[in-house]
Amino acid sequence: MGAYNWVSLGGLFALLGLGWLLSAHRRRLNVRCVLVGVGLQLLLGLAVFRAPGRTRFFGHLNAGVNRVMVAAQRGQEFVFGPLSDPEAMAGAFGPRGGFVLATQALPLIIFFASAMALLYYWGVMQRLIRAFAWVFTRLMRVSGAESLCAASNIFVGVESATTVRPYLAAMTRSELCTVLTAGMATIASTVLFMYARIVGQSLPNIAGHLISASLMSAPAAIVMSKVLLPETDRPETLGRIARAAYEREGSAIEAVIGGATAGTKLLVGIVALLIAFLGLVGVLDLVLAPAGEGCEHVVNRVGGWLGAEWTVDFAWSLERLLGYVMWPFAVIIGVPPEDSLLAGELLGKRLVVTEVVAYQDLAVLMRAGEAAATQPAAAGAHFVHARSPVIVAYALCGFAHVASLAIFVGGVSALVPQRRGDLAAVGPRALLAATLACLMTGAVAGVFFRGGPTVL
């Protein structure tokens, strides 16, 4: 292992230490849950980055995903015409106009929502979820209900709470925190393939790795939730497998229609959040810019009075400020110092304006890095080290942002209104736990990544 791999390993335990320092009950730590959860993450990381035949496996997996996405685009091509074709758009509007989020990536959500609904109708997803729930319950010594919800979140989003609806009313506050954390620390398969489309050209085999990242984040979510809010009561389903609650559609066609409808609602929700939050960030930057210019003027004037020859740049923006806030976390998960501020900005963007924007910016940085190899003068900001975008791609793989907190608290509260107060109380702690869990996943990727031109 190289120096940066050891940094990532140390960062993994540093994140756990930070979670313990912020814990509501430090003496009630579930040591077995922590050790098993971290062990599962490391085993998954070892399998993804070091197992024999991994390159061929992920190559086939990624090729299969790409073929499915190409086939799934027939509906987009029929509805949007040339707007769904990146090459046609690039030819008409130049390289920067080639990718249109609304017509090339977001519509994939509708297709995969229908596909997932069909898999649920056939019983495929239930079997997968039960298998993961069994592992979490038996090995990590947590309740069956929260394990079932965490396992569901590997594949679906806020609707995963419906699988444990009969248990929600009697859940402890710690269990409710785990339900929220698992939802925000992972990403639904309905949007995972959209992210693969966004960054797939720059990071080979990224589809398989995003799937791996979501798998890794599930045990990390349980660990961080139990570290920040340990169990002080006895859960109703402790140590036993919970039975999932599903509403089966009447037919396969009905399942496809229901999935498409749900996917459309999700798509509209994402578009609304992006428009609202990016607009608010733009207004905030409008306020921060003159404040930064004022500070810059004052500091430089003081330097002139003292005879110091300095020029300080206070080009303030929310993006830059969040970059400074998240910079230490980027460093401890193994991002090299030269790239840590850029990585911090992406992690900060995910926290405020969702992972969609962060993955788009990651793709831009990757393309700039590719351009720097041939035209250094023309290239913009980019990562210097090959490990940086890989770690960031893993760390961004989650719904851990402010808007998601509102969505998950509101969604679960709608299922169990009498627990709205408890959900609101544990919500901020769940967002912190989800953020740290995603960073843990990034650190695990950093532990095993050995460098090179590709992810593997």
C-alpha cells in the first residue's frame, strides 16, 4: 500500500472517531455493529479493487448497463428527437452544449423506475432485499426492521420506508435515525444509472462502481447512525428478521404504469429542487461577492499601511466557502493535497445543491483533466491525481443533502404522523451520519485504489 492508501485507512477510523465524539450516548456504543459494518465495507472494497477477474467482471457489467441504457433511450429519442443525442447537440452548439441533463439523463429515471416496479412484481427485488437484511440483522446485531429498511435503500429511495410501515410506530429513536440515515447515505437504482450516464465517458466502468458504492454505504449508514445515536431502548424486532410489507400490483402492465408514474414524480421533484436550490445559491453568491471584495480591499489596504507586499483574493462564493469547510474531510479520506480543495467543493455542493450538480461538475473536471494532457494552457481546473476523482465519485454516491433531509423526514412522517416530532428531532443527526457514512465509503475506495488510467 502507498502513502495515500494509509491516509485513507486512517481517515476511515478518524471519521468513526469524529462520530463517537459527537455521539449522544458515548458509553452505549455497539462495538460489534461498528466492527462488523467496517469489516463489510473493507471486504466489499477488497473485492471491488483487488479480487482476481475484477476488471473483466466490471467491464462486462458496465457494458451490459450501457447496452440497457442505449436501448432505454428509444423512448427519449422518440419524444425529444435530436435533443436526446449528445453528438447531435455538440455538433449544433459546440462541445459545451453536447450534454443536456433534462433530455439525456433525467428521463432514464422513468425507465428504471418502471423496470424496478416490474422486478418487484416478479419478486426479484424482495429476495435480494431479504438477503441483505438477513446479513445486517444477524451479523451487526441490530433490529430486523431497520436492517430491512437499510437493505431496501440499496435499491430504492424514500419509498423504502413503506417496507417497514407496520413497525414504524413502535420504533425507537435510534431506529428512526437509522431509517433516515440509510435513505440519505445510499442512492436509488432509479437515479444511479443517470449518474453513470453523466460521468461514464470519463471514468471507465463507473456504473459497476456506483453500484458498489451504494452497497458499501448501507452498512456504513447503520454504523454511523448507531455511533451518533446509539440504542438506549430494546427494539421490537431486535435479532429477528422483519417481514416486509409490499403492495403487489395486479399485473405486470399495471406495475410498469405505476413505476413510470412514480418515476415521473421523482423526475419532476429533482428538476424542481435543482431550479430552486441553484437559484438560491446564485442569489447568495450575489450577496457574498461584494462582502468578499470589501474584505479584500480592507486587508490589502492594511498591508499597504504596514509596508507589506501582499495581495489577498477574497473571491467569495458558497462553492468556495463550502470547499474550505469540506477540505479537511477530503484530505483525511485520501485525496492528495493538490486536489483536496476541488474535492471539498464537490462534497460541499452535494450537501447543498444535491449530488446531481456535484456529479456534473465532476464530469467537467474530468474532461478538463483529459484536455490538460494535450493542451495544458487551454485546460481549466482539474484533478492532478488519478485517485482523486475515484474517491470523490464514491463519496458523492448518496442522497446526503439538505433537500433530501426534508424529503425523507416528510415522507416517513406521512406514513407515521404520530412520530413526526421524533423524526424532526433526529433528522439533523441522521444527515450528519449519512454524510460521514458517504465519506467512509470514499475512504474505503481510497484504501484499495492503486492508481492508473482507469478506475480499476
